[in-house]
Amino acid sequence: MFHVVIGEFEHETNTFSSKKTDYACFCGREYMEGDSILSYYKGTNSEMGGVVDTLSGQKDIRLWPSVAADAIPAGPVTADMWRRVRDVLAATIAKAGKVDGVLLCLHGAMVTELSEDGEGDLLEEVRALVGPEVPIMATLDLHANITEKMLRCATVLCPYRAYPHSDQRERGIEAAGLMLRTLRGEIRPVMRYAKRPFLLAAIPTAMPAMHKHVQRAAEFEGQSGVLSVSIGHGFFCADIKEAGLTTLCVTNGDADRAQDIAEQLAEGIWQDRAALQRTFYTPEQAIAQAREENLRPVVFADVADNPGGGSTGDGTHLLRAMLKAGVRDAAVALICDPESVDAAFAAGAGSTVSLRLGGKQCPEVLGEPIECQAYVKSLHDGRYVNDGPMSGGLAVDLQGSAVVVVDGIEVIVVRNVTQPYDVQIFRAHGIEPLRRSIVVVKSSVHFRAAFEPLAKKVYDIECPGLMPQNPRAMTYKNLRRPMYPLDEI
């Protein structure tokens, strides 16, 4: 019987955000310990779902679930929170006694109050507990800043291949499968990597300039003896020394071949660096073009106020521009504004209420509150279940929400922020996006997995925000230099 400890600790840290991510932040999204992890994730479209469903039915595997913690991106994880997870994981390893493998679902871009390298620190402590021979494997987000410490302490790392991250479950299945084959003596995985001084912006993997490199990785992976090939884009909103591009290759015992493949993949991306850029609309350009083309529905993506990258989700620039232009028949997900939710609940559904909507957390960047008279269309508990390509089957709790109508625009206002990448955020609030002219989401890329099939056109709109899509707009202090595109290399 093989004893495998599993756990999750995920946070994408935007170091330009001043909001610390503490235990309460994790509880607001996801925090659990012990056997409840198995029932919660079973059958879900998530990394841990893939891990649990692959390993729990194996007769030669005993699973030891430790902790599962995930918080919405924001500023650094507090020291107390990091130690809490570390301690639960260490206690589970001690309880298991004989540990044959450790399989973790991590992000790869966690910064803590203690260190720039939250995952590297965690993997280092796990390695010290289980010894040098026990396989330690982990899934990572595609936007992982993969550090030397992570590479040194892990046996295998499996980043997502897709952005939007529609392959989370597949990566969990991949990591679990590699763990099984390793424990059973069928393979001897060897991982090598290559790095280039390149900060990628939020590049969808379906974008032709990026897709060809994803295809090349898949072609390498199809060769005999090659177990896994992947690309870590890095997270450019983390001002840390080791941010940037990393390619990974895992082979069955052939270190030289793994290194060669990693280098070939990294060099190909590096040579295409000038093409790996995106273009954006201003609000005024998007509104004018949408009117001219008269398609419906279209999606307006407020890319720089993306809660999934650490912004607040209460920016008002795009909504203000739509109101100024007289846009009607539009729905917005979302504005995070507990004060306005409270006012809507106090007034009651069917009432009209004076609001200072949005703009509470960082008005100097994201825009001042919108002074308005809002009709309270409906009130909700804010709970729904994702059913799309990303995190399907996982519950979301907005901790109370309201739909208010401002001059013909429906706005979902919430107490607890989330990135609105699943269509259910609208349908759970009584809004059918297919029946609106314009659907607004505060998301950079993830929304595309669920919304692009429904939309006649997508407009990526860049307003001032905490997640600008061009690294040149950021002021870095800790990042190693030179680094493209900040520096010409």
C-alpha cells in the first residue's frame, strides 16, 4: 500500500496590491481540512478533482488529505496563513507515518510576508520532512513564476497548458498518473527547465502566436520517453526577482533530452517575443464600434480591473463611460461594493435607492464612486455553482448580492469579489446574457472559455486598473534586469 499525502494551497499574489491575504480571505473563497476535501472535490472540473478521482479508486493507494486553501488574488499572503497551511500539511505527513508520495495543487505565484517564494518555501519544508527519495509532485497555474527552489525541491511540476484554464482537471489527472506510475516503478521521472528574461502579458493560448508553441510542446510530449512538457508564462504583476518565462520537460530518466527539449521550447518563444503582444480598445472605441456593427450579444471585458489578477473589482471607468454614452440593454458583472449591497437590502427589491456605486477601494486608480439613483431589481444570497469549462462543479459564495439598474444598465453588486468567468454569475441573478446587447465582465482572459462561444464579438477594453496588461505600465523594484519588454535585449 502506497501512502500519498495530498493538499492544495493556491494564491496568485499581485504585489502591487496593498490588501494582505489572510485566513479570512481564504475562508471567503475556499478553506477546508481533512477528509472533507475528498467529498468536496469529487467529480469537479478542478486539479484536485482530477487528483481525487484518479487516486481514490486505486487499491494500492491510501490517500491522506491535508488542507485545501484558495483565495482570490490580492496582496501578499500573511505569515500566519502560510504557517497555518504548512503546519496542517506537516501534521498530516506525521500522522501518515510512512509517506510514499506527496501531491500538491499549487499556484506558483504566491508571495508571502515572509518571502517572495511561498511555494518554494513550502516545497522545501515538505522535502525536509519526507526525505530526498520520496516523489513530490505538484500542479501549477500557467502563470507560475517557477523558482529555482521550486525546481530543486519538486520531482515533477505540471503547469496548466491552457489560458483560459480549461484544463485544470486534466493537469490533476496528469500529476496523479505520473505519481502512480512512479510509485509502481513503471517510470523514473527526471525534470529539467529553461528560462528566458521575458515577462509575458496575459496572452490567451489560442492566440496564434502563442498557440504554435503550445502545439510544439504537445508534439514533444508525444515522443517516446517524454512524460510532460509545459510552459510557465510567469505572472507579471508579481514584482519579484524570479518572475518570468520558464519551460519544463519531464522525461523517463533522460536528463539530457529533457534539458534539450526545454531549451528548444524556450528559445522558440523567445524568438517570437515581439509577436506575443495584445491590442486593446478604449471604452469609447468599443462603444462606438459595437453600435456601428449592431451585433448582440457582445462582451466588453474590463481587463485591468480583473479580480482574478489582484484588482479590486470595484473600478468605475467602464461603467461610467457606458452611462455617459447612453448605453442601454447591458448587464455588468460585477461591482464589489458591500456598502451598496447593504443599501439595496435595506431599501428592498422594487425600491429606488441613492448609491455611491463602486470606487471605494482605490479611487485614484480605478475611478471615483458613481453617484446615482438605482432601481433595486432583485436581492440574492450570492451563491451559485460554476458549470462551465473552468472550475465546473465548484461553488461560489458572493456573501450577498443585488442586481441594481442604473439608467438601463443592470449591475450585479456583491459583497465578496470573484472573477466572473462563468455564465452562471448572470443566470443565478436572473439575467440571461444571450438576451442582452452588451455583457460586461471584469476579467482579462478566463471569461473567454464560457462567454466566447455565446458572444458575437469580444472587446478587450483597457481602463486604468491594478492589473494593466502591459508590463511597461508597472514600476518594478525587485525584478531582475534586463527583462523584455521592459528592456530591449
